[in-house]
Amino acid sequence: MTVAHQGLTGLLDTEAIRKDFPILDREIHDGKKLVYLDNAATSQSPRQVLDVLTEYYEKHNANVHRGVHVLAEEATALYEGARDKVAEFINAPSRDEVIFTKNASESLNLVANMLGWADEPYRVDHETEIVITEMEHHSNIVPWQLLSQRTGAKLKWFGLTDDGRLDLSNLNEVITEKTKIVSFVLVSNILGTHNPVEAIVRRAQEVGALVCIDASQAAPHMPLDVQALQADFVAFTGHKMCGPTGIGVLWGRQELLEDLPPFLGGGEMIETVSMNSSTYAPAPHKFEAGTPPIAGAIGLGAAVDYLNSIGMEKIARHEHALTEYAVQRLLEVPDLKIIGPVTAEDRGAAISFTLGDIHPHDVGQVLDEQGIAVRVGHHCARPVCLRYGIPATTRASFYLYSTPAEVDALVDGLEHVRNFFG
């Protein structure tokens, strides 16, 4: 262990944690040990989650809610039990405020469509404005563009500073009395920036606008308290927080969910149906049409159990220290430029960078040959790349099982990349 590592290793027992994740033992490309640094795209799942999924399919697999046989009752109890776990995990006032979706993208589309179809005072129309930011994932841009195109609402956004922060110098001019919804990311998936929620929410509340927060890069890495955020909607996804793919969450305030119309129609979301009209079930079922992602929700519940067993505060401290170390080491690499904050202050564990004039796709390919998995491209945040005049970035992202040794492996790998391209 190096001196540089000593201050990091005591925050979490990463050696023990890594034993819970079978995939981290993989060797690839002729015996090279896998160094997985693509956690902002998808995290890995521990045995505790994989075992729960296997047990569900082996012993309890059935559709939920309407069956009276044993398997249906067991599946329903597991599915609704997962809702309880998620509600507690995010400090939701009520379990009925937790809606299961297939991912954060669907959650954000759900909000946009509800507001497009809503009656006053929530309705978005040609006389209203929608506010987002330039650092959003495409999932928090395209739904609002579609809504503005359909309704005639004006789409506005906050720009970025040169160091990767939100430019709120014109806060009162962007969020106005015409603003109906402000939707922004809590932690950027490309810049790593942790945004100043309080200032944005305060201004939105002053003008009576609703607030939607994309917490996909926050929920896996730090305590998430929807009541403390004071938002109206919060979206996140399961596959970035040790859960399976195909499961997402939308939390919404109870009174809003009661007043707003459903997005999808079908089975389970109804109260009564005739050939002339239908009435809808109360939330959350009003927004969960058809057979839901049962196994995904149960797996997410197991992931919540796993994260709670370690402690979100401990995970946050570990990642902060590791990010601080990673920023320091990466800045030692000649020709490397971090796109986003160059300190660990108010930033998450995803670090995007360029390496001289070497294209990020070439960087990623050479790193892969050494067993190092990173993400390359615009990370579904192309406006950020346009803002900084770059075609793409290489992104390394860390999680609770990431180690200083993996940071060192990345830095060594980047030196190999530089040598490879002369």
C-alpha cells in the first residue's frame, strides 16, 4: 500500500465489498484483471441482489395484485415490499408517492406528459415556459423539447461556466412568472457537478413553478432525501445503484399525483372501465399500467438493502476521497484536461477528460486492451460537448467498490495510450 492510499482505505472495507461482486473477479483480454470504471453508465450488482432475483424466479414468479393463489400473493408482497424500501431510502412521506418505471428516462417523460395533459393550474401551454440546463442528460432535454413543440411553450435553460458549473447569474431572468416547470440534474453525469439545489428551488417556488430533479447520479452515491430537496418530482434509476436494469423510480408529491392525469393506459391503472369511459386507480397504481417490472423492483429493493447495510454516508465519504485522489492523479498526466470542476468540491465521482488530440474513442479502445473499462462519447449530454468545443470525452466513474489502485491503473493506462500514439 502506498502512502497516497493510506488515507483512503479506512473509509470503506473495499476488499470485503468487492468479494460481493462476482464480475469484479473477471479477467479479460488474455488474463488482464478487469478494472471497471464505467459506473455512471451502469453499476455492477452484488451477490445479495443476484440471489434475490434468482430466488424470485425459482420460487415466486407470478403476476401481481389480482391473483388469489399463493405465488401471486407472494409476488405482490415482494413487489410492494420493494416500494416500502425505496420510500424509506429516499425519505418519502408516503409509499404511495413511489412510482415504479422502467428507468429514469421514462420517469421524466411521465412528468412531461402529465403536465402537457393536465388541467390548470399545472397545464403547460403556449403561454408558459419550461426551464432546464445546458448540462442535462438527453433524458432531461428531449422530453421537454417534445412538450414545448406540442404545446407551444417556450423552452429556456441555464448555461455553463468555463469550470463546469451552472451559470445562475441570470436566475431571475430565466425563471419568471411564466415558468411552469424547472427540471434539472442534481449531479451531472458528464461533468460530475453537484448543483446548488436550494437556490434554484427557492426561485421556482417564488414564482409558483414546479420542480423536477434528475437524481440518477445522486441516488447511488449519497443520502437522498426528497423532503429536504423540496422538489415536486424526483427521478432515478436502479441499474446505477447495484440494482438490475429495467427498473426506475419517480417520486412525486401526493397531492400532485392525485390531481395529474395518467400517462399510460391499460390494466392495473384503472378503477372502473366501460365502453364509454374509465376511472383511474389512486396513485401509485394510476401510473403503473400493465404488468410492472416486478423482478426489477424486487431486485432494486435488494439493492437498497445492500446499500443501507454499508451506509450511504460512508459511501459518499469514500467516493469523495477517491474522487479527490483521482483528480489529483489525472492532472499529473501530460496533455490531459478535465472537462468540469478540477477539485472534488461539490462534484460527484464521474470525471470526464480529453487527452491532447487523441480521440476519446481511441483512448477507450487502448484502455480496454489493458482491461480498463471507461465510457467514451458525449455521454448523452451532447450540449455540454458543444459548449466546450469538443467532439467527445473519456469518462472514468467510480463507486463504492472502486479503489485507489484502480485510479493508479487508469493513470498508468493513459501513459500507455500517450506512448501508443507517440
